[in-house]
Amino acid sequence: MESGGKGWRYGSLFFYTACALALLSPRVTGQIRYSIPEEMPVGSFVGNIASDLGLEPKRLISGKARVFTADSSEYIGLDKENGHLVVKNKMDREELCGEISACSVSFDVILENPMELYRVTVDIQDINDNSPVFPKSKIEQEISELAVLGARFPLESAIDPDVGVNSLQKYTLQPTDHFKLNVQSGDDGSKNVEMVLHSPLDREKKKRHNLILTAFDGGKPQRSATVQINILVLDVNDNAPVFTQSSYKTSVVENAPKTTIVTKISATDADESSHGIQYYFEHASSTVKALFSIDADTGEVKVIGDIDYEKHKQFKIKVRAKDHGGLTDSSEIIIDVIDVNDNTPKITIMSFSSAVSEDAAPGTVIAMINVQDLDSGDNSKITCSIDLNSSFKIVSSLTNYYNLVTDSELDREQTAEYNITVTAVDGGNPPLSSKEVLNLKISDVNDHAPQFEQESYNAFIAENNPPSTTILTVKAVDMDWGQNAKVSYLLIDGDLNGAPLASYISINSESGVIYSEKSFDYEQLKSFKMQVKAQDGGSPPLSNNVTVNIIIQDQNDNAPQVLYPVQTGASVVAEIVPRAADVGYLVTKVVAVDVDSGQNAWLSYKLQKATDRALFEVGLQNGEIRTVRQVTDRDAVKQKLIVVVEDNGQPSRSAVVSINVAVADSFPEVLSEFTDFTHEKQYNDSLTFYLILALAVVSLLFIVSIISIISVKIYRWRQNKLFYKSGANLPVIPYYPPVYADGTLRHVYNYEMCGTTDSRMSDMKFVRPYSQNTLVSQSRMGTVQREKKELEVDDLTLEQKPPNADWRFPPNQRPGPSGAGARPDEAGASAGVIAGTGPWPNPPTEAEQLQALMVAANEASEASATLGPRYNPQYGPDYRQNVYIPGSTATLTANPQQQVPQQALPPPQALPPVEAPKAAQTPASKKKPTKKDKK
């Protein structure tokens, strides 16, 4: 005896060990009983099934323990963590069992792996949770005043759903001056209460009597109910109705149609007004009132509801007959419900393994099935079966329990899935049946090795293949499923030409594609064999081998090799043909081989080049060189033949052999002819490469030089524009004739000098002498021309801009005694024209003229000293280097080492006709004199 569950618990543990099941039933079967009060809160402790059955709590978890009830009700739950049975839904005994005192809830606890079944019964103990209840709040009773003492008047009993001591126990009546209570107990434990008259009534004294009837139960705390009884005293009615039977027994079929007459009751009254008897149910429950009705006048009992045998198998109804005088009689109707086969068998899958291994032994339990029928008798007898010609069978283990087991060996490769139909048929007439389809999958076992599609494989691959070339694909199929059918491909280790096979061949483990690891050479390896293993992913794995033949196909990758004549550069070898040789004379034979095979090794010979093509021919197939005509004296002694040896491959390859042939009759003659036999130069490929590289470099330097020169030209042109705008012009050096006839200048010489930024464009020319008249007009026109020249700024290559007005000769070097012969501004505006209008008292000597020219040149060069000895900032020519004086062989130079000749200038009369002189010699115009120039 143990207690628990939120304060208190009735716990009575009864364990009955049952016999072990035979055949294929679960391994252990037992029954255990608990007792708990009703209305326990949800989660209350019922019992520890693990300890009571001697099970470990982890067994409940590993066995997937669960609670199964036939009616799918869930009042008791199982806590698998600690093995406790707990209240899952609140239970009301009155709702579960009604008037039945012994109330219990039964269920099964099922375990798997191995399958075990335990039946558990929980008795629901009643508690005093219901008070007695009277059907009516008031009882109206009519009693004749002539009622004899001891007359009994039945009262409607109170109803208490509780049972046992908690049910209705006693009644009390107040007041008791005329009536007392008489309580009778029925066979079913019910209590019938009656009022017994013990004091006569007198309507004239008291017409109405009000009594209080109280009903008490036996619970703790005690509960009670009261009803008020109002008694109306009537005039005399001395005969009460009497039923024809003390009890009426009948039956009705379940699911009987409504308005079906179940039975008819009747009562008689000795009084004349017996036709006034009324019939009604006494103490009828709500269920009875919902299913049956009674006609108050005729006493017919009819069906007004749906009668279900599975809910109510029998009804006991109390009826009462009452006359118009208030006298009554009571009786009882017993109605038995006849069962009808209206319920189909119910199939419940207690446990089911949705997948079973194909190597499961016959007799392996697949599912545990519970079958129930709510009908009774033969209607509840069930026969369970499955399809015939199946690999399974169904056997009975316990009452209403069946096991589905294997009946033969399974093969997933033949049948991977079964749909097993379980049929349950009851024994009714007609029989009812139900079906349940179980989908069973057969799990795979690695019992099949991979099988190749071919017994052996032949693959062809051309030589000189690139690495990783696909050779072929092998395919193996495994009839298993899943991981057991996953095929991996492996190369069986081996050697090939002294090297591991893996260095030649590799295989994709998943796809079976075989690749080459290196390039094959037909001349070294023509074919080989290897073993490929196909292995599945099972445990342990199964495998199969296949032979793969790899055949290397020849490619024309080798050129013919000439064996004879031997080609050497050390000496000259010549074949001798006598001059008396006839047509078809065999000069020599070219012998060549090709290491390829097949048509790639078929060689043909052709004469590519010959000194005299009409003299020799080459055999197309044999390479024999023969004469095609008679040798004559006109044929050259030295003959050179070039023969091409070509194979028959695609594309074809060839070799060239050079053959020297000497047409002579003796060896000394040949030797004398071939002593100056020059060999062709063999150019080295690397030398050609360097020559091309040198040419490219020279071309690049040339292009860079051209670009540099153009850039310098553009830069000079821009600098010249800036210099020209600044007005920094070079001076014009005049020349004065040394001989005067009358002290005045007879002619005016115009020295026009054009200087540009480019020394090659500089020019100095002499213009014919002007007369006195011409000088005047020329002087007037000079100013106009100077203005025009100032506007033509960009025309630098034609004329030099007039010198700056600020530049002039030093005072001691000016013409005349004091330099007054020409004003500075006029001298600057004359544009190179020097005119003398006055007498020359002291004509300058030649040395003075030279000194004046040197001073002027020095002043002009000082302005450009920062830019080098040859050019001024505007790239003008350096006038200090060479100054030419017309009519004189003297040359002025700024070089102190260069001597200035002191040769006197000839007089003006002796001057030859003046032509336009060539441009002054510049560094760019200097060149070395040629022989022609010297001549």
C-alpha cells in the first residue's frame, strides 16, 4: 500500500504474474492494478510502473514505451523519464461508470525492441463529490381524508450519483404529527421512501399539510438535499389503482426506430371511475427520459431516442398509476437491449516497424496489432488475416492481439516494398469487416557485388596524346541500394616498363573515366593490360574486377632517317660514274628507315634538285639512283643531287640527303676536281636570331633619332620666334673701299646679309653698285621697304630684319673725322645700305677696317656668350669666326691663333663683276672634299 499525488492517494498495488506467451508473442506479459480516487488533478502521481515491474527507466526510453487504450481515451499518461504513471485528464467516476460501483480504467503499456506488453488497471475510487438531488423541488400529494391508518404514500427518491458510503443513506421528515417515513432498500441497493399515515386526517380541520423531506448521504463531510411536500386532503376515495403485474419485462433491439412500442402497462381501480387512471415514470433518469416515453392515458412505452447496446444493455424503469382520488400504485419495467451487429472491427496498430532488413530471419515480428469489436456474442468474435501468397503471416498472441511476422526470406532486389493489407472480420450476420494497409519497406543489405557492363574493355588511344586525355569509361552496376550501391573505381596496382601503373593511367573513382597521366610513345609501348576494381560502399564492401586493354595507335611523329649515304661534314664523299656508263647505270642507292609503323613507314624517294636533271633519276620505292641517258663529255664532272625521302603519313614527314656524283673514269681525276669543292655554309639558327635582333635595335634607334631631330627643330623654331620679336638682330658690317680718286666714294656697295636661326639658311650676297642718283632714290625707298619688312615677321628665311637702332659702331670706328657722315638713326634705318655724301679726309686703312669689323663682331657675340661659342640665343651664326670681304682674299676670324693676312684690297676699279655670293659656310654645310672636287 502506497500513497501519493498532491496530498493523498489511495494506492493498492496488485501484481499478478501471468504465464509467458508462446510462439511469437511479446517476450513478457503481466498485469498490474492501481487504485486512485476520482477527480485527481492532472499530473497527479498514480504509480511507479518501472519499479513495480522491475524495469530500468532507460528501458522505457529505449523501448519507446507508450500507453494504448482501446477506446483512444487518454486518462493516464506515462512519464518515461522516471517511469511514473500520472493523471493525464481529470476523471469523474460518475461520468465514466455511472451507477456501477466498481469503476476502473484499463490500458496497455507497450515496449519495443523486444516487444513487451503490460496490462494496467486503475480503479477509480468514489469520493463524496455529489449531493443528493430530488427530481422535483416540490411534491404535490393528494390524500383522502378517509385514508386508513397505515396507508402508504410513495415519494420520489433523491438521486445521488456517488456509490458506496457516499451514496444516499437516510431520509428525515418534518413534522411527523400525521406521517412517518418508511425506507425500503431494493435489490440493486436503491432506497425507496414512503410516507405512512399514522394519524387520521380531517379535511375540515386542516385542508393542507406542508412537510419537509430531507435526504442524507454517508460521505464526509455529509451532504443532503430537501424537498417540500404539500399534502392536499381530499374527500373519500377508498380504492387505489392496482397494476396487473408487479414488474413488466420486455426487450428492444438496439437502433430500433423511433415510436417503436416497447411495452404497455395497465392498472385497475375498484372504483367506478377507473378510467381516470394516469400513468407516469417514477424516479426516471435523464437517460431513460431521453430514450423512452409513456402515454399517461394508455400506458404505452415508446422509443423516442437512439438505443445503443454498447452503452446500455438494460433499462429498469419505475412506473406509477394514479387515480383521480390521488390513490396510486407502482410497478417496474425491465427492458433488455438486444445487440445488433452494427459495429465494424477496429484495427489498432500497436507497434510497427516501417522498414525491415532483407536478411531478417523468418518469424521476425513486423507489427503488433490490436483488434476490437464493441458488439457482443458472435458479433464480437473477430478473425484477422492478410493477403495470401505473401512473405508474411499473422498469428494470434493474446486475446484480440495479433502479430505480423515474416514467413519466408526477403529479397529487396526482387521486391523493395510491400503493401500488406490486414483484414478483420467479425462473426455477425451479415459479417462486418475493416482493413488496414501497412506499407513496409525492405532495407538493403550489401549482398550484391558490382557487375561491369562488359567482360573486358578495349580502348584505343593515339600516341603523343596530351596528359589527362580521356581514354574510356568503365561502368559497373550494383543491384543494391543507397550506400551499398555506390560504386567506386580503383586501379589494381601493377608495374609497366619498370614504373608504377599509376604513373601512366589514372581513374576517376566516381565516374569510372580512365585518363592518361603522360604522353604515350608507340615506338616504346604498343599496348598493355590493367585491372580495374569496382567496389561498393557497403560494410564489408564487395568488389569485382575487369580487364582493360589499352592499345596505342601509331602517329606519324618520326621523320625518315637516312642510313646511306652517310651525311658528314668532315669530308666530301662522291659517287663515281664512268663516262662510259650506259642508260640505267646504278650510281648508288639511298637507304632510309622510318621507326613508325603501317603506312606511316611507307617511304618514297624523289629527286628534289640536281645539277643535271636529265642525267639521273631516283626509284620511287627503292631509292636507287640510276642514269637515264648516256653520259657525254659535255656533262659536268661535279654533279650534286638532293634526294627527298618522304613517308606516307598524314601529314607526311621527310628527310633530305645530298649526294655528290663525279663523272670521271679515274680517281685522280675526281680528286683534282673535288679539291675546291666548297661546302655550303650552315647557318646557325641562333646567329640568325641575333642578326634579326640587331636589325630591330638599329631600326629602333633610327626612329628615336628621327623623332629627336624633329623635336629639336620644333624647339628651335619656337625659340627663333621669341628672338625675332625681341629685336636682338645681328649688325651689318659695312665695307669701305680703300682707294679714292677725289676723296669721295664714287660707288655705293650694298652688302645684304640675311641671317636666320638655321645656319644653313644664312646668306650673304653682293648687289651691283649703285650710282649717286640711284643711292638717293634707294635711300628714300629704304624707309618704306623697312616698314614693310617689319610687318613680315614670319618671313625669316628670306631677309634679315633691320638692325636695332640702338646698335652702332664705336665712336672711334665711325666713318669720317667724327663719325658725322651718317647719323645713328639713319645708319640703323638704312637696312644695310651705307652711303657717303661728304669727302673722306683720311680714308681708313685696311687694318682699321679689320679692327672695326672685329670690334663689331665681339660686341655681337658677347650677347650670346652664355649659349656656346658658335651660336647666339637665337641660333644666329657666329660672325667672329669667318668674315668675308668682297674683292679681298683676306678672311677675318676670331681665333687668335688664326693669322689675318695683311693683303691690301684692290681698288674699286679693279674689282671684278660682283655675283651673289654663296651662303656663309656653317658647321652644317661643311663637308669633306671629294676626289672630284680636288680635280
